[in-house]
Amino acid sequence: MYIVIAGAGVLGSYIAQTMTEEGYGVAIIEQSEAQKVTIARKLDVKIIQGGAVSPSTLEEAEVKRADVVVATTNSDEANIFICFLAKQMGAKRTVARVRSQEYSGYVIMPTDAPTTTRRVFRPKNLGIDLIVNPEIVAADEIRRILSSLYVTPMDEFAEGNIHLTEFKVTKEGVFGKPIKEIAFPKPCSIAAIKRGEEAIIPGDSDTLNQGDRIYLIASKDHMDELGALFAQPTGKAHSAVIIGGGRIGFSIAQKLEEMNVQVKIIEQDERQCWAISQKLKAVVVQGEGSDYELLKEERVESADAFIAATDHAELNILSGLLGKRLGIKHVLTVVDKPEYIPVAEAVGIDIVISPLQLSAGKIARQARLAEVASVSRLASEKMEINEYVVGENAPIIGKPLKKTDLPNGSKLLTYISDNNIRFHQGDNPVKAGDHVIIVCPISTISDTDRLFY
């Protein structure tokens, strides 16, 4: 697989690193000489210096043979145009990072039909297969987390019928027990265990310790019952305090208001406070989110959730710690520097949200659309869960899954055949069109892919 990335900023560089770790060919187009040198030191990729809005530069990057072109420059308009050019030149799929909500949300009412609306921006018409807005992706994730019975990260597979949910093990009944001895009330599989900095794909004989974070995969209808084995249900959030009213904080507030959560935003910039107050129902307070006395004065400890969502990872971690000190039940921080994520988790932040990682996951799925229906990275990006759609000529066809030699460290979680979901079984021969959900270390993804297409 060959991927061209236009723009080697934070997101573009991260995607390039992710794809090279998985064994794919990557080319980066970057205008800045300094950034080109930085990338060359870190990654073994082809680098073309120049503007990606130039057809000749795109031709030099060989976009005509690209499986996917990802446009992540600082300009929305440039990203849209790059995708248009790349598709015209032969790229199979294109992804544009577009941050302005004007492009995704602006509609007009035709004069001849005033009761209808028409969306102005249609990505497909411009050759764009996927629009990624990191702020919206993160806001959607936070909305999903806070609307759950267990306030915890989750992901979806099998068109939403199977959920992957992270639980922190706090109930004594499972401490020290081998997984095979745990009396699960419903079919499920533990995809991974994160224990401090260590992440493992467990076997049946592995045990759970207090404080472990486990990634459980099961039917969406069974997850609440299964979760009760490991943690105490907390209920859905009804109120939230958001630190930072910028692009991401505003997006989060919008999503939460849609689910009738009472929102208070603390924002330092006076003009931004006024702009927010004109658009949202939220209570808006001008002030610094790391001001402990202000947080106490605003009684933020009474909120169900505290979300630190400024543009600065360091400030978000500090604000999150203050939220913990005030005793707020659920503290979420937005961190877009990958190296800071373990730090935030180590100091006790409940949930760390990375728009960078969430966006990269969406782009990775688009890049591998022929082979996978869903992709989820977990345990600090050390492993990946893939939902494969078995191809017509896949080597695995006709073989029972339990007799298939998966790459070292990989594990079958579940598979779906003839609309039946099966856990811990693999007796039936695999057919084309079956869905197989596998967890595997990042280093073995390309080897695992070859089994299914």
C-alpha cells in the first residue's frame, strides 16, 4: 500500500509515523525545509519539498498510484484542492483535514422550496472520500463517553452491534483470578490489558490486578451487564465544566448541549466569551482554567464531568489535576502531544482524549478500506483491533479460525458469519464476506492483513 501525505505538521507527521510502523510505503510533501529535515531524521519515508497544490509536485509524489492521499496542510481550502487534483490524477482515495464547520454544516434554503435545505459543500463532488475535523472527532468521542452508563472510552464494530469498552478494574471479585475462571454473564472477550506502562494481549491464564485497564469486546446490549463485573456504574453525565472555549471546547459544548447536558465554559479571552454566549445556552465565565480559587468560586466540584480542552496540553493536564483535587467524579483532558499522554494517565487523569490519535484512526481506516471495516488503536497505540472483511481470494477461506496460525501475539476476539456473532469459537470454515475481529501488536499488522484479502 502506498500513501501520500501533504503537509508534515503534527497530524501529517503522526499519520506518517503510524503508517510506516505498519509497513506501508509513505511519501510526504512539505514546503518547509526545516520541517523536511526534522521528518528525515525521524522517519524513513520519501520526502518531496514543494507545495502540494501544484500538479507537478503531486506528479513527483506519484499520486497516480497512491492508495490514499491525505491532505493535512494548515489551509482547509488547500486540502480540498489537493484532494480534487489527486483524484483527477488517479489516486484511489482521498482524505482532507478540514477544520471549519462552514464546509460541513452550511446549508441554504432554495427560494422555490423554502421548507427544504440544501447542503452547499458536497465532498464527493470534489473528489474527497473523507473529511476529518479533529475537533469534531474529539467532541463526538467525549459525547459518547459522557452518555454511557460507564463514563469510559468505547468504540464500535460490526456496524455498531459490537462495542469495545475500556474499564478500570476496581471490584475485588475479579482480582487475581485467571480470565478463564471469571464467570462472565454474557459472551465476550478481553482484547487487552494495560498495566501501568505495560500492555499485553492476554491468554486465558492471565490474571487481573486492581487498577488494570482492560479492553472488553462484546455485544452492545451486553456491555452494561459485563461492565458491572469490573467497575461501579456511574450513570450518564448531566452537567459539565469545560476549560477553554476555543475551537475544540466550543465543539464539545455543542455536542453536550445536544444531549441536554448543562454546560459551563471557563474561557480567558473576553471576545471569545462573548462569541460563545451568542451561540450556546452554556454559562460562560471569563477566567483562567488553572486558577484554583476561581474553580472553587464557580463551584465546579458539583459538576458530573470536568473537561480541560484548551489548545495547550500542559495547561489541560494542570487543570485536570485541579479538577481531581476538587473531587470531580470524571476528569477528561484533551492532549494532542503523544508524549504527554502517558504523563497525563500516570498522574491520575481519568480519561485522556487525543484528537490526533482519533483522527489518525479514522484516516487509517480509510487507507485500508478494502480490507477492514473498522480500526481501533488502544493501549497507548501499542496494538490495534481490526474488523476484517474476508476477501474473495483470502488465504484463510475454507479454514477454521481456531486452526489458523495468527501472527505472533495476535488473538481472535470474535467473528460474524451469516449474521451470527461468535466469541471464542472458530470451528466453522471461513467464507468470503465473513467479518473477523482480531487484536494484534502494531508490528504484525501487515502480516495479519495478508490472511484476509
